[in-house]
Amino acid sequence: MTSSLRDNPRIVIAGASSLLGAELRSLLEESRFAGADVRLLDEELAEGTLTEAAGEAAVIQPVDEESFRRASVVFFSGSADFTAGNLTAARASGATVIDLSGATLTQSECVGWFPKLDALLGRSFASGGKLFAIPTAAATSAASLTLALSKIGATRITFVTFQPVSEAGRVGVEELESQTGQLLSFQGVGQPVFDTQVAFNLLDRYGPESLQKLSAARHRLAAETKMCLGGTAAMPVLQVLHAPVFYGAAFTACAEIAGVNAEQVAKACQDAGFVIPEDATGPSNVSVAGEKVVHLARPEKDLARADAWWFWGAADNIRLPAANAVKLAEMLG
């Protein structure tokens, strides 16, 4: 029997110990699900972790046969492997599944979603859907920009995103923090997470022994962008680079668009949901902290080619997807 988000608001956060899981808990307490029964689940390594939900102490539990019973909505916010191992049980409960891990992108019935995507694609909201994928901040930016610019005649788009260490979770944040302190103290750096120096360094790949792979991030970015475009626009050229920052996904893009002016390009981006400031100050990974939308500097023409336009933007890589997931749950309810 299918559970109702309105009549039986039991919510499961599977992957509750992750940065995304913590952000989901916080945002749910500010949403109309503030009084819901929130169940926190994660892998055995996080079992027994004391945290907070709905203003009260809560313990993260391992997954068992009762974990998804009577759930109305299940958020998957942990690793892709954890999601894949528990997706069948979650769906069997009748719950609506909202995946932030990237594990469900190959499922034929999976619907990619973020605010404005339905309008950009000219489709109706999938109110009866039971499996949704929330793309990363980088993929949301890439898909939004591609769909916006395709409407004004863009023929080719190159998109490069700069990935923060928080995409590797708390261990990534801690490693950058420790490496920064060690280098400033003229000490050798520890590198158990990234197998290379990530502090004060730009990279296109991590060390060979690292479990974190920028190539995997590129594949996920491509898969999520393709899902969101829905075949209505040509895929952009995509690249993911490491930036030595803790939070915030910044990006640059170049698009070939003939016969347009700056006002037309800016309006197309604003209609797609980008926030463009009135002043000349551009966004940064710091300035977008805590924001739920993607910020974009005013588009600029290339100095050498009249049909080439440059874009610079940034989004909170934790807050934005978590906020989109909660908004989706509210719309479905």
C-alpha cells in the first residue's frame, strides 16, 4: 500500500551521517515536515552516532528489515553503494524515494528534478512519480545553463566546475584543514583521503591510491546533466577540477551564441533561475554559502570572438541539493 506524505509523514534519511544528511535534517525542521517522525539510517560504521532531529536527541540506526516500514518518503544522502544496496527495500515499502547519491540515474523510471527544470523542458511536474534523482549543484548549474542558452541559439558550450573537498564528506574537509596547517608550519602533509596534496593546489586528478576519483565525478556530472536535458539540447563539454576550498561549487563556462546582446543572454539565464547581481561583484564559493540557488556573474563577451560568451557562477554544494530535495518532497505532499 502506498504511503501518503500528507497523512503519514514518516521520513527516512538513509545516509544521515553525511554532510547532505545533516543538511536535510536541518532543512526538514524548517519545512512543513517539522513535526514528522524522522528516522535516521546509515551504514554500520555510523551506527550509534548521537545526533539531533526535530530538536531532540536522535541515534543513527543501521538498516534492518523494519527500517523503511510505513515510510512516506526516503531520502538517500549517503554513498551510491549504500543507496544501491537498500533501494529495493525502500521502494518495496511504497515510499517516494528521493536520491541525492547518484545511484539511481540508470533507472528508466527515475525522474531528474530541480526547481525550474519542468519549465525549461516544457513538461508537467511528475506528481505521481515514486523515484526522483536530485542532481549535484554542479549538474544543476550545467543543465540550467545549457537549457537556458539553447533557447537563444547556443551551438557549443564548455563547462568546467571546481570541486570542493566537502564532496568527499567530513574526511575530505578534515584532510584539507590538516594539510593547510601542516604546510603553514613547514611540516610534511598527511594524505590518507586524497593520496596527494590538496591544500594550495589545483588538480585534475587525485593520487592513485585515493578512493576519491575526479573521473567518477565527471561521469556523474555527465549522467546527471544528460538526464536533466532530456534530449532537448546538445550535451555540453564537461570537466571537473579540484579546488583547494572546503565548500561551494564554482564553475566557468564558455558558449558560442551568435547574434545576441548582453541583456538577452542575462535574461535567458535569469529566466532559468540564476541569480545575477546588479553590481559588478561576482559570486564565489564563499559568497554563496547558505544559498539555495545558483548565483551567476553578468555574462561577458570573449575578447577575440564576437560569438563567444563567458560565464562565472557558484552554488552551495551542500545546501542547494538538500534544499531542492526538501522542496520536491513538499510539492509531492
